[in-house]
Amino acid sequence: MKIAIFGKRRQSPGDLPLISSLLDLLSSRGIFTAVQRHFYEALVKELGHAPQADDVFDGDEFTADAAISIGGDGTFLRTARWVGAKEIPIIGINTGHLGFLAEESLHNAPEVVDNLLSGNYFVEDRSLLEVRAAGDTLRQMVSGWAYALNEVAILRRGNASMATVHTFLDDIEVASYQGDGLIISTPTGSTAYNLSVGGPIIQPTAPCFVLSPIAPHGLTTRPLVVSDSHVIKTAVESRVDTYRVTLDGRALILPVDVTLSIRKAPFSVKVIHREGHNFVDTLSSKLLWGISRR
């Protein structure tokens, strides 16, 4: 088995020995370990020695049977970007904060490795959003990665007055959202930015997207769940000549005459879970879902 390792470069001092131990453990189990160069160099600097690794690679120039992301959900999102269309399954080890995507613990690393070797896990497909713009403007600006695992947010620019986001499902006009903007979320992203603006929580494998207005100028404007078979088209109207669009937090400034087409990507992100895992348990542990404090 070959595993690719990704991680955030700034780890807490208490986690560094555990990460080194994880790499030693993988090697002792006969697993070929390839570590992304930026992460590996950060480990060398912080540990003061070179941790165990069979290979060090740059960017997305790797192949593997599985990938491990060591960090928070932001690190997992970056790992998904590096994996790209390879559809290599990813397991997230959380050294960040909430950890919706990175759900395993470094302290459970031996169990995680045992599960990988024994096949005691299952793989869950997560849909992505693919974003296109006229003249391929967006793809050029994001270095070829015009996809989002959590959400695409269309936002008014800075201190400008509210923007109007004209929104269509295929060629049917849904609404003209007036306010600070619009979030188009995947089920995975329903517990991210979407949740903070009052959008619904969606089961991660559900075949749908969510349209959630941000600070809407209208009491009847509410989040809308739509099938992921549609192409969502948007056009922005504003008093200024630009607007902002973010893909999982990566921000771009676009002219208001640039329209977007957003659809389900032709590939998915594959997430590794231990046997017995379910989404309700994640909600309970991360959001205290259904837990009474009385």
C-alpha cells in the first residue's frame, strides 16, 4: 500500500511527536509513505530531524492508494484540491479546531492504520461544485482548479451597497437575491458557511445543493434546496463594477458583466470513514446536536 501525506505546516508542539510517530508506524507496517514537500520541510524544521518517509513530492505530482490529511478542515479542503480528479480516498486526522471533515485523532493513529490495512472502513462520495465563467476567466484565475467541496459564495464588493444576484436553475429564473450575496453550497458545505447564515444541514451524500442568501433584503427570502442535476447560473447587478466570488475561501474579484455557471463536478471527493461511522454521530460530537444541557 502507498499513502500520500499532506498537512498544515504549523502544527502545535504537542502534535509534532505524534506525527513523527505516525510516520514511523506507517513504515513499520510496510506502507510506502510519500509526504508533500512543504509539509515535510516544515516537519524537519520543527522536529530538528528528518522524519521517516519513502518519498517527498511536490504539489499534485503523486499517486497513492489513499491520502492522509493532517490538520483541520481547511487542510482537508486543500488535500482534496491536490488529489483533484484522481479520486484517491482521503482520511482526515484532526489537529485543528472543529474537524467536520478531519474527524480522526492523532491519538488513535494505530487504530486508523490498522483499519486501513484490514479494510475495516468504507468510502463515502462527496460531490463538488464546478464553476465556469465566460471566456474561462475563472479557471485561469484559480490556476485550473475551479471547483469547491464546501461552497461557492457570490458577495458584494467591500463597502459597496447591496448586490443583486439574479439566479437561474438551467433557464428558469429562481429569484433575484438582494443583499450581501448568495452561497451555493454542497451537502458537505451545509455545516460550513451555509450554516452560519441560517441554511439547512444536509446529509453529506444527498444529491442536492443549497442556495442560501446572505443578509437578504426581504423577509420572505429563505434558503432553497435544489437537485444537483441542475446548472445554476448567476448574474450580478451592483452599483460598483466588480463583485467577489469565493471557492472554499479562495477569493477572486470579477467584473459585474461576468456571469457564472455552477454545476456538479464530473468527479467526487472520496472520504474514508471507519466502520460504524454515521453523520448523526458527527453532528452530536461536533455541534452537540440533540444534546440537552438542562
